[in-house]
Amino acid sequence: MTTISGDLLVTVIVVELMVLMVGLAVLMAHALYTGMRRRRRDAALRAAGAALQSALDDPGSTPAVLGPLIELSPRQQIETLCAVATSLGGMQRQRLAAFAQELGILGAAGDKCRSRLWWKRLQGARLLSLLGTGESVVPGLLEDPNPVVRTEAVRWVAGHPKDPAVDRLLAMLGADHLAPFAVEDSLIRIGETLTPRLAEHLLVASDDALRAGLRVAVSLAGSALLPPGLKLCESEDPEARALSAELIGATGGEAAVEVLTRMVRDPEPKCRAAAAQALGRLGHWPAASSLAELLGDRAWEVRQHAGAALRSLGSPGMLFLRRSLSSDDPFAADVARQMLDLPDSAIRGI
């Protein structure tokens, strides 16, 4: 059996301690260096951000004010511009884009949008969106094969609603199954200026495109959307009829009330429910008797919306609900009891 002398054991321990101490010293030195570097970087970013904000606040300032920003690396310049851009709008956003142009950042972002790598195209589109520019390159990304890039371009259009790009969004309704909600959300964000073109789109669209267009129309509910909404209440597609009932209910008017009153007898439960809900929201009390007939409907959704609509009509509706408590139809009596017992806050949620 081999034995280790005491001197050799002491030597081994000393060497191990020295290695440990050197390792600790290296780690501490690295931590100090990293901390100092981070502090210098943060200070440089703060100085650059302050210089950029000062330049934006003073329309008469010159590019020389941006000295601290110019000294940063391209990545740090982009980081600084993006941090400032999130809180800007109007003329300040335009001035920021001008500064980005002078620094060459806009050109770099445009080059990224043309990259073969999808994540670089995404970076470019996001940067141009933040800077409020990109008219020459971002619309082309609406045809991008990558859904993430395409979604970013779709969102960009909401802030730049130019005719060709908006027309492309309308064409994407119901067709882009990888980014459907982004398309609808961007069109809704465009707002009232979209309604005339959306009305034209509804008259020629079909299937998924029609249903998606109607969902957008319900959110906008402009007067220009009433004629196609009335016409589409006669669609062969039950979902389109239900959405159209919701649309004309949000738009209002005598023609809408007349169509909705007929629709409470639609063969499809979802359409009857939508018509009942719309009449309740319009507050059309003469429809109370028609709504009361739906309390005995065999579809729970229809009974629920009819009861909530009657409750929202005030005294006329409450009268029909109380009468239904003694109805021979158990469905009607049950839903009437539920609607009368519910608090107003719960009724508004139906």
C-alpha cells in the first residue's frame, strides 16, 4: 500500500489553495471589469438618450447635438432610438426618422427587410414601424413567406393606411390563416376611414373572407356599413346572417329594426339569438312581444338573449317576463325567473 508523506500532502494542499485563490481573483477581476464596462455603457446610453430627446424638443437644433449618440455602436444607436420612439408621435416621430436617416439606421433597416433571413427581415420591419417610416419596403413584406414577418407588416399598415396596403389587407381577410387576428385588428385600428371600402368588400366577399369582414364591420359600425349589413341578413350562411344582425344592430335605424324583427324567426338558433340581442341593445320596446315568444325557444342561447333583451327594454320587457313566470312552457318560465333574479351587471354581460 502506497503512503503519502506529510511534506508532499502539505505541498498538494498549498498548490490547490493557490489555484483556488487565483481562480477567485480572476473571477473578481472579471466581475469588476464587467461592472465598470456596464456602468460606462449605461452612462453612454443615458447621455445619448438625453441628447436625442433634447434634439427632438428643439426643432432648431443641429445634428451636432447628437454627438453622444454618434459615438455609440450601431446596435446601441438602434437601442437608444427604439427606447425613445415608443413615447413619440407626430412631428417628433418625423424628426426622429430624419435623425435615423442621417445616422444611416434607416438604410440599414431597409437592408434588413430585404435579407434572406426571416429574423433580420423582422428586425428591419419592427425598427421601421417604431420610427414611423418604411413606406418603400414594409408593404412588400405583406407577401412574406414567414407568418411572423407578415404579421409585423400587417401591424405596420394600421399606422400607414395607404390605399394599396389597405386593399391588400382587405384581400387577406379570411385568407391568411396564420395571422388572421392581426389582419382584423389592423383594419379595426384604421378606423372610420375604412368603412366605405369595407362596405364594398362585404358585397363581393364570400365564405371566410365575408365572415372576417363582418367581424371588422361590427367593431366599426359606420353608417356606410348599414346597406351591406341589411343585404347580408339574407345570406345563405347562418354565421354571416348572425354577424350581419349584430352589425345592423350596432348601426341602428328603422330599416335595421324591421329586418331584426323578422330575423327573430330565422331557422338558425344563432341568428335568432343575434337578432334578439340586437333588438335589446337598440332598446326597441315594440319588439317586446316578438322577444317574449322566444322565451320558449328550444335553444338555450336564444332564450337567454331574448330574456336579457326584454330585461333591457325596461317596463315593457319586465311586464312580459313577469307574465312568463306563470307560463305553461317550462322553458319560458325558467328563463323568465332567471332573468328577473339576475342583477343588472350580469344582464349587461349577456
